[in-house]
Amino acid sequence: MTGPSFERALADISASATTVEGGGGIPLRPPEPLPRWGFLRPLGRRASRILAAGPLGRLKRWQAALLVATVFLASGAAGVYFGPATLASTPPLQTAFLYDRDGKLLGQILAEENRVVVPLAKIPTFVQNAFIAVEDARFWSHPGVDPFAIVRAVIANLHGVHQGASTITQQLVKNETVGGHRSLWRKISESITAIRLERKYPKAKILEAYLNSIYLGHGAYGVEAASRTYFGHGVADDSLAEAALLAGITAAPEYFSPRLNPAGARGRRDHALDRMLERGYITVAQHDAAMKQPIKLVRPKRVPVRSPLFVDWVRGELFRRFGEDVLYRGGLRVRTSLDLDIQSAAEDAVANVLDRPGDPSAAVVALDIGTGEVRAMVGARSPKPGDFNYATQARRQAGSAFKPFVLAAALDDGFELSKTYRAPASIRLRFDSGEVWSVSNFDKRGYGRLSLRSATAYSVNTVFAQLIRDVGPERVADMARNLGIGSPLSAVPSLALGTSGVTPLEMAGAYAAFAHQGEYERPTGIWTVEDASGTQLYAVHAQRSIPAILPTVADQVREALRGVVTRGTGTTVRLPGVNDLAGKTGTTEDHRDAWFVGFAQGFAIAVWVGYPSNKPMNHVHGIKVTGNSFPAQIFKRVLTALLNKYQAPDTTHSSERHHEKITPTSEPSSSPSAQPSEEPTTEPSPTPPPKRCLLICR
């Protein structure tokens, strides 16, 4: 066995936070340092490196495993008379408070149930046995640590199978602190304290404390709170199947949550039933009957919040960054990026533009291009906590709003905006893969030859079909991924016309990079986070931007998108005095999705309109919905609200600031000759662009 193998054996056993059968909750911070032992930590690390590099580094695997186990047990024996040995209570649940960027309270994030302590006598025996069978089969016989489990775990880890060795007593010690650091010293400390606890308290008392402190997901600590959270009744009324479910999900309660992962939860429940049968706790008949039971859950309780879908999204972001333990027990004070004034304006824009029964749904994301902070998020109409969020979860076809990614890929490969292509009414193209693709413009009218600048402004399909042929679909997909599109993209020719689903949040983040010199800022809903003591844990200014595309490429894309607003398919959004306004319309086949995505004055906004059922929008307020209709109107109102609050007061006319509603019309048939030409004088003047296109409209 080599030196690195010796070190790996030490590291694996110390890094594992699960028991032999699976974990006992979420990662926690190590206990307080043991008296008079702090100075040994650096010496221990150095000794480990010396041993690994010296003669002991050449030990055989079984010898290394035995040595690790011996050191582990010897450390515990040496410290058995030192360190704390009291059954402290689990740290109390501390509510997290969320505020908007101006300090207005949005809501609270708290556990669905507070921890409820019940005596062991009121916890059914089969519930106790379920946890013992899964977590610590030799609980009633070991002295606080399990030597057999340690040796078995070391051997398993040497063979690449991660396995822990924590007993129920050790897990109880771990559950009394909050945090996530794992180390060999922590495991030794847990072992010492576990042995001390076993010497001081009877097994039944230790089991009672464990069953009242174990974390079981969704903010529930202990079997009583978990039973109420999942099943709607106390632990005394649990069935055998329900007891096995609770014991099974301790391996990873947030991952095996029966609400979020029913199949995984069922698998863990069945595993617990198998272990109970093996240990003789239940009969075959009881085992088989429980295996057939469906998992029945009660609806979770909700805490009233403002902007509930945004809060749900931020909750997920906090969980990914800090873990659910800190989220529910850390007493966080979270200043979010949301601006309730802008949020109200966005909600009003959707409600006032789509104001009739049977109107389609809409989603809006507005963010700061320099930081990625989300200022407003509308994910549904009249949403409730837990509802589907169309701003972050709905992957809908982007239509021609995806064309800037094709343009960016071409410009990055050295193309120029002045490069011209034939723009016939329809075209058949053969790709390197052998695929033949037929593309048509909606009215089957041709445009002669168009530059990429004009083809973007008028959203001409046949030009972009040729462009993706020259650039390559995979190159376009890579460009979109570089710009933050995380949804799966099919690298096929029709990607040029937005046939892959994306979310409004992704589109807003990507367009923000076009406006921010090619720098991508990951969209975030968090501004600052402090713990209960006021210590700052996170600030958005610490987030680093990602260079996604060259600044020169971003400048050219931005120039082309300005043409969409000044003379092309997006003229509805124009605002007097706002000269940097740029964006792109998008309308999919049969008018099932309509988009406007754009940016100005430091903000990027994505607006999507469509039916959840994906039915066509062929007769909404008497029109066929396009990107230049309802999405553009909503975009304009949200942008006006942003400019009124964050920019000079004379940025817009008073009529614009009052959000006067625009009568819905079809997309204007803008004649290029009526607008100042941005093309070289040698380029033929194209005929007026079609109002809509066949495969993917504007």
C-alpha cells in the first residue's frame, strides 16, 4: 500500500458523515474543541503526512485499515475522561427573514413543524426498531462507538465504496451543533463524547434524545415533527410503513424527501423494511404488507409571503448555497435583490395588458445587467407558494428571440454585420450531416439580398437558416451555453429559429451579457445574507462575472438588436430619449409562444406570453399574438417603471410614465425606406418585412 493510499484511508473514514447504513441527517459543524487538545491538530496533520511518506506508507491494505481503526479507538480511549458528556438539546429553529432591497419584509422561511419532544414510551417500538435496524444495528451492545463498523468502513473505503461508521450516539453528538465541516479530528471528538455519554446515560435515554433530534427534512427535527409534517399525525399513530419511511430517508432527507423524490423515498422505505426483517424485528407477513402500502402525504403548510414564487426561488438558492440546516436553524437575515416597487409594476403590467378571462399566462424577469440581481420576477398570474414558476421552470421555445445566439456565434467566427445573404421567400439547405432543411418566410415573399444587420432587424428566417449552416448548430449551442442557457439544447438546424425550450430567467441573463460587454452575471435573488449574530455570510458584490464573449462581439450584437427596435419588428417598445434600447421579438409556430427580450439603461428584461397548455394564441383580444404585441407592451411598462425609479426623471414623457395601455395590433409592417438606413449604400433596399413567418415568426 502506498503513502497516498494510507492518507486516503484516513481521509475517507473522517469525511464520511453517514452511518454504515446511511447518513444521520445533514452535515453539521464540528463540536467545540476538546479541552487541552487544540494544540494537537497541526501536529496530527503533520504526523499523518510523515507516516504516509515513511515506512508505514508501505503497509498492506489490511494492515493500514487495522492501524487506522486502532488509532481511532486508542484516541477515544485516551480521551474518555475528557470532554463534554451531557445530552444538550438540539439548537432551536431560528426563522429566516427575507426583505426586498429597500428593507421591506417579503416573508419568512421557517420549518413546517417546530421540534416536538416526546418521551420514548410514546414512540412505538417498531419506530425505534426501524431506526436501529437502519442506522446502528449493534446499538444495544456497543460502548458508543462500533469497532466492527469502523473496520468494515475503512476496508470498504479502501475499495472505493464510501461507507461511514457513526453510531446513533455519535450522530446525537453531531446533531447538537450546526455546521458542515468534516475532519478526522471531528470524528475523534465525536467518538470521545459518545463514549462519555454512554458511560453517563442509559441506552434508552440516548435513543430518546436521538429520535427527538434527528433531522428528517423540510425543517422537521425528530420523529414527532416529521410524522406531523409528512403524515398529518403524531408518531404514536405511525404505521409500520410510515416508520420505515422516516428511518429510511435519514440517509439524505433533503434528497430522499417523499415530496420531492417519491421513488427514492419508496426505495429507502423498502430498504428499511428489509433490514427490520433481517434483524427479526418484523415478520414476513408484516414486511410484505408494509411494502404494498402507498406513500400518503398531507399538504405542506404555507407561510404567507409577498411575491411567493420569487421567495420560493430564493429559498432554493439559499439551500444550494448554505444547506437546509443553516436555512432553517441559522436565523438568517436575507436582503434580496427584489424591488417591491418594480415587482408591483411588473405584476400590474401583466394584469392590465392581459386583463380578460381566458387570456394566456405571462412571465417576466427584470435584472441588473452589472450584477445579475433580479429586480422583478413574475412567474404566474395570482400565484401561491409552491405554484409552478414560468419564469424559472418553464422551458418554452424562444422563436426568433434565439437568433442573437446564432449571430453572436457568427460574429465570433469573424463574420461582419455587413455580410449579405440571399433572402428568398423559401429555401432548401443541405447540411454536413446530410440533413435537408426547408425554411420559408411567412408570406412567401423574398427580400433580395440582406445584410446580417437587416436580417436581424426584420427577423428573416431564410437568412438565419443559411447562417447556422455556415456556423454549425453545435457552435450555436455552445455560444448559448456560454451565455448562461442551461436548458438542454438540440444542436440541429432549427435551433436557429428557437426550437429548443429555454426559461425567461435564462434569456434575461444571456441578453444582459450582450449589454454588459460580453460579461455574464449569473442571475441571483440574493443581495446580502447575515446570520442571527449579524455576521455577513454573503454579498452579491463578491460574485464574479464570467467572460462569455468578446466585447467586440457583444458590441455588434447590441448594435444589431438596436435596429430591431428602431426600424424592425420591435418598434412597439421605443421610448423617447432612451437611445440604447435594444431587443428581439420571438414568436413560435402557430403563435404558441411570444417573447420580447431586451435591455436599456443598465437593465435587461425578458417577457414570455403563452398558454400553459401550449395551445395557439390565434385570437386573443382579436389578434394573433406576436412578440411585438403583448410581450412588447409588458416589456415597455416594466422598463418605464425601472427608469422612473433608477434613472433621471425626464428619461421618458409623462404619458409613458403613466403606462398608458396600447391598443393591441399585429406587428407593424415597417418599411426600411422610412427609417434611417444603417446599411452600406451598395445594399439593395429590401421590400417591407413580412408580418409573420411560417416556421418561427418574429
